[in-house]
Amino acid sequence: MRSIIPDDREDRCYLCGRYIHGGHVHHMLHGVRRRPADRYGLTVHLCQRCHMDLHDHGVMDAELQELAQNVFEDRYGHAEFMQVFGKNFRKGETR
């Protein structure tokens, strides 16, 4: 499935805006949540530098997880997000 994240483009890094050729697809939710996140299009395209910074240093990881939840919930609602993913990624919220 294509990304449902607004402004994500295959030819630009989602984080820094650098033009990329193909780029790296970043899966916004990890571990057991990766497959369902991919099914719903919760991915963004990143340049190699931003992708490495994200994986090596956690730069922007929590922000992208929260964005994934917000975009999903705009389409399907909070109850559906919790049923599919079982975790709330919004800062300061537990449910």
C-alpha cells in the first residue's frame, strides 16, 4: 500500500526535503506493529542520512510514531487504532 502520510513523496526525504532517487522507506511503527502499519500505509520516504540518524540515534522516531497514529485516527478513529496496534503513541496519553 502507498503511504497515507500527507506530503510524503518518493522523490523527497520526508524529514529534510532533500531530493532522493527512490530513497529508503521508513516503517513508522516497529516490531509486531510493522506489518499492520505497512498494510495501512504508515510509511515515509527518507534520504539515507535521515534514515540512519533515525535508526542509530532515535532522531524523530517518537514524532513519526505519533504522526502515524494521528493520520490513522483521522481516517479510522482511536478505537480502531488501539484495536489494531494496541499502544498509544501520543505523548502524555496512556489510552
